[in-house]
Amino acid sequence: MNLIRFSRLRAGLTQQELAKRAGISQPALARIESGRVVPRLDTAERILRACGMTLEAIPRGGQGVDRTTIRRLLKLSPRKRLALAAKEARNLGKLQ
């Protein structure tokens, strides 16, 4: 089930009611819900707003992660990484 159909059903609206609220035709909404047409982003937002929902951009895991610390640690020798891990473990022990 696609997001727009789910949102419409969750809002308890018929296609006709939602189409009227969103300012599009019912046949256009039916084509969007069936997957025959992919709406433009502004149209999808307008339809979802009419259902009381919004679109939100959320970063996916692994995207936009600052890898500078990882790179810095990988430049250390295994012995230095082990010493640093032991030091951090002691610091954690102090916090507990």
C-alpha cells in the first residue's frame, strides 16, 4: 500500500474528499494511488497535508556520518589503539 493511500485511509477520507481538499481531480488521485503516476513532490506534499500528515527528510543510517575520528584512529598503530582503548575504558569506569 503506498503512502498516499495509507494516509487517506488513516484520515478516513474517500478519494473524492481528499482530491477536493488537495485541489486535484479524483481520477488523478486514483492514478497516483494505483502507482500508474508518480506525483511531483509539491503535489505529494499537498495531498499528505490534506490528510493531516507531512513529508520529512530524515538522514539514512551511514549517510552524512563524520568519519574523521575513524580515519584518525585507523592511522594509529594497533598498539596505540589498544592503549587508547584501555585509557577510555578506565575513563568509563570512573564515570560509572
